[in-house]
Amino acid sequence: MKRNWTLFVASRYIFKGRSNSPVLAVLGIATGVLALIVIIAVMNGFQLGFIESILEISSYHIRLDSFSEEKIGELKEIVLSVPGVKAAVPFREFQALAKGKRSTQHAVLVRGLEKNTMEIDEAMRSRLDFEKGSFDISGTDFVLMGAELARRLSLGVGDEVTLFSLTGILSAQEDESGLDTFIIKGVFRTGYYEYDSSWAFINIENRAFLTNESGLYLGVKLSNRFQDRHSLEQIKKKLPAGFEDVKLSSWRDYNRSFFGALRTEKLFMFILVGIIFIVVGLNIFQAQRRSVLQRREEIGLLRAVGGSEREVQFVFVCDGAIIGFSGAALGLALGLVVSFNIPEFFTLVENIVNTFMGIINSLMRFFGIGWAENFAVFSPSVFYIKEIPSRILAHEVIIIFMFGFLSALTAAFFASRKVTKIQPAEVLRYE
């Protein structure tokens, strides 16, 4: 007997069988893979959007502090000489109160940057979307504000805003109590509500930053932020005498709790949605056990003509492999299509729902009863997003595919162990 007969028999059981269990199993696995890929893609879109906004705008990949202003030039040269470093951006920051029209006030974090920061830091430039104006802090009395902050203060490009430093250092004259007036040159949006509602940028050469009270930092951007530990070691080795007091920290240090919470959130989402595979696996297990019992005579005949226990068992394992691969591949294809077209998918869902609501609305109006407005999955009036973000990570897609495939394969393997308990002589005795 040729040893490749197992695949032939397995395919016959799958495609020529009378039961619809394989079809339902394939659809079950496909649904699980589809759901998990889409959910994780959307979650990645939100999470990575937040993470990139934090790293590219606020915290940088590596931060250096506790050095004097006279050393900033030499320190930049040392940092930029390290392989993998893309940019080194000096900045200062302090807390302040911003006063807009009608005496409206709001807390704001003011960061001082060099006027050519956008030319140096391409990643930051890509994250700042200017609704009005542009990145113009060429003057020491220019300011850039987040869109939500400008809205709260009822301000726009060209308006004046008064900043009051909470440390009382914004003005050179003590009798002004830290007050200074700036002209708004740009209104930006990052997609991260905290920055859009409480951040502002001014020129680092403003007299407020000529003191040491606001602190001087050097933000470093890397080609690959996951190489931060290696880059830290390289920077430390290159620091000469006199720079021993410089403190270095990476994005993992000052964002540890936030990023840890995001990882935990994604892990639990994997587990919760992965329960689908457990349910489908149990269904496949029961279906395969039933198939083994229904084919006792066939199994006995295969054993009688020379098939070993392992070969006959392998027939049913192949069934599970075919089911798992087919379902996982189908779910993968559909999941990728939906994930890459998330906005269009939700638009389609909204159109379908609104069509039915329109029909119901027409019927309700016939009876003189009003109805609700159009349905929106993520209404801009409720959610702080313009569209649903989606981000596909190759290694996560592979893991999800393997979950679907292995759930069916494992279920089939354990169900096929029933074959070893079937004795050909007993089965064929009455045939």
C-alpha cells in the first residue's frame, strides 16, 4: 500500500462526506480569524497613534538633561555622531495659564523649540497637522496652539493670547507678575486630545527661557526607537570628561506605566477574542469523534488491508489540518481586506443601517411619529476622531493565523486517538 493514500482518504472524507460539520468548522475558524485581525488592527491604529504622538511630539526616543546651556552645542555634536540617531532637538518647557477672549483661562504646557525644528525633526513634522497657519515661531512673540485649546479660548490665527507663567519667569520685569502676550501663528492637531487641548509651542530664544528655571533638555530621535538601549550605551561611551552629571533616559523609562497598560489591554483582548478558537476547537473535536465512530467499518477495513494505527489516525489529523488551514486562510483574506478598508467598511455599515432606518422613519412618519437622526458608528460629535485608524502588524497576523490553524489541528489530533481503540477483527466480525 502506498503511503500517500492518507491524504486522498482525508480529502474524500472532507469533500464527499454527507455531514456539513466541516463547512461549519471552516466558517467558525474564519469568523474567529476575521474578528481577531480586524479588532487587533483597529486597536493597533488607536494605540500606535497615541504612542507615536507621545514619542514624536512629547517625550522623544531618548532624553538628556541636567547639563548647562553652554554645553548644548557640544552635546548635540556628540549625540549626532552616534549611528542610528536622526535628530537632536533642544527644548525647554514650563506650565502656564493661557488667557483668551472674554477672560477665558486654561492651563497649558508651553514648550520652547528652535525655529527650524520642523526641518530637523521629520517625524514631528509628520504628526503635526496644521488646521490654520503653519509652524512659524521665527519671532520670540509667536506661539502655536492646539486646536482644542484655541477653541476653548475662542482664539484663531492672528489673535493675541496672554500667558501667565506659574513659575513667574515669563517676564523680565517682576512687576508684571509673569505676564506676556503672544501672537498665534498656527493652530495644530495631533490626534491626541491631551496635546490638542493643553499644548503650545514658542521660540526657545524667548527671554523666558534665558533662565535655568524652566529646564533645558535635548530630545533625541532614532531611526529605530527599539534600539534605544544600544544607543544609550553608545552615547554614554562618547561623553567626555565634564559631562558625568548628564542624565539619560529612554522612552521606556518615562512612559513605562502607560505603555505597560496598553500591552496589557492588547493581551486581554487577544485572550477574550481567542475564546472563539476554543469554542470552534471543541466543536471540531466532537465532530471528529463522531466521524471516527461513524466510520468504524471503514477504519477496520483500512487496518485490515495494511494501514497502521498511525496512518489511519493521520487521516483524521489531515482532516483537521485541511479545516484549520482553509478556515484560517479564508479569515485571513477577509480580515486583511476589511482592515485595509476600515473607513469604507464602516461607511457601508452606516449606509445599510441608515437605509433600514429611513424605511422605518417613513413608516413612522405616516403615523405621525418622529424618529431618530442618521446612525453613525463613530460620530465626530461624540468621539475625538475623524476616521477609524487601522494598523496591520505582520507578526500579529501570523500569530492569529496560527491560532486558527492549530486549534483545528489540535482538536483533530485528540479526537483521532479514538482510532487506536478500534480493533479490525471486532469491527469486521459481523460484516
